[in-house]
Amino acid sequence: MLTLLSASAVPVLGALLAVGGAAKLFGRDTARQAAGTALVRIVGAGRAGLALRAVGAAELLVGAGLTASPASAAPGMAAAALGAGFLGYLGWARVAAPESSCGCSARERGPVTWRSFARAALVLAGGAGAAARGGTWWDEVAAHPAAAAATAAATALALAALSTDLDHLWLLPLRRARLRLLGHPLAPTGTGRTAGRVPVAASVELLERSLAWQSMSSVVRSALLEHWDEGGWRILRFAGLHQDAEGTRPVSVLFALDAAASADTAPLPSVRVTVLDDCTDEQLPVTPPDVPVRTALTVLPLAT
């Protein structure tokens, strides 16, 4: 059974590494993606893009080796070493640069979470299994096609659940469905507003001028990740880190403001804020820190 599991997971894992590596190596936004990662702390801002492309090249080679190599332990050993290296890097980044992303995928902009560690652990486990298995993976799959297909599908679903690149396909719709069924933590107490919508950029600009944004600046650790309109409210989600007596945990910071508000129509909008634990979706009780009152500067007359 373990041999079949390893053989079925190899092509899926190889495809994951090859596709992710190609995106880093040949992507046009690799330099911009690297600028927000913990690699900057290791190699500097000027070489972070080159380092990320080098990682992509390694992933592409290992992924191709896992998928196409004959009976050889070398690709599996390389994948296991890559997974172990990822785990070490993620552990360092979580401690030394908790506000930075890992750069593991193109859409990953928030800080390192348990999903990044789980992906790296799967690469390590899959590589170790491939190195220990004798023969080629396609021989084992051909001997048990139905079981191999089911195992490969389960592996692909697990990797998809751990990949932020695919969140827009399943996680965001799932969260929306959950909020519709169980109630929205930011739902207004009165009737919903139905005024016309304004561009999202205008809502973000308005939010960043508000006291609610200033009060949560110590928690937010990313740019805007996603947004949606519901019941007259525009929901804006950011990644963040929440500290309490239990330690530091990754969270989603949700801001809600009038979907029709702009700097021209509502310079001081009503903004609702909530913080959800990324692992449990539990709403966390957060007391924003005191925000100093901004006072006007004294204008002194020019000396004559």
C-alpha cells in the first residue's frame, strides 16, 4: 500500500514542482514577487529575484526528474533535500521575518502559515518515498490503475488545498457560502444599503485614511488579498499576525465599509473590523491599540 501511495503521488508531486518552478524561473513578476519575501533578508533586495529564479530552476529540474526519470533514487533524494531545505527556510522566515511572505507561489503575499510548512513536508515525504521505492512509478500505477487514480486524485486535492494559488477557485466561494449560511461577522444591524458601487481602489484609499486602518496597522501584514460586496458592504481582506497569550498566529483581517462610499461622498466612513483565525475561522477578540490624535501643525511666520 505504501509503495502504491508513493508511486501515485510521484507524478502529482513532480507536476507541482515543475509548474511552480517554471512560474518562478520564467515569470515576468518574479522580481516583484521576491521583493516581499524573506529572501531579501538573506541575499539582499538586489539579488532576491535572482535567488527566487534559482529556486524555481531547482524545482523545475527536480519535478522533471521525478516525473520522467527511470528507476533511480536520485530524483527522490533531490526532492527530499529540497523539501528539507524549504522547511528550514520557512522556520527561519517565520522567526526572523514574520511579516514577509515565503515566495512559494505567485499569489502568496501574506506571511508564512501552516499551509507553507505542510506543502514543504509533503515534498520531503514524497521525495523520501520515491527514493526508497524500487522500480518506476508507472509500473506500479499500471498494476493497480483504479487505486492509483484514487490516490493521485486525493494527493492532488491535498496539494490544491495547501496552495494559495487556487484559493480563488474553492476557498473564497466556500467562505462566502459559510458566511451566507452561518451569518456574517460584519453584517450590519439595520437594513442593507443598495447604493451604486465605487471602484475597489477608491474603497482601499478611503480605508487607508480611516482611524480603523491606523488602529489595526500593527496586525495587518499584507496588501489587499481579496474583496467582495455583500448586503451593501464592501469586504476587504488582508493577511495579518495576531499576538495574544497563546503566541502569534496567522489571521485574516476583514474591513467592511459602505460599498458606495468614496473620499468625495464620505471622507469619514463607518468601518467595521474583525479578525479571523486562519486555521479555525474563529473570530478573535481584538482590542486595537490606542491611536494618537493627530493635531494640526502650528504655522510660523517667515522671518523677514
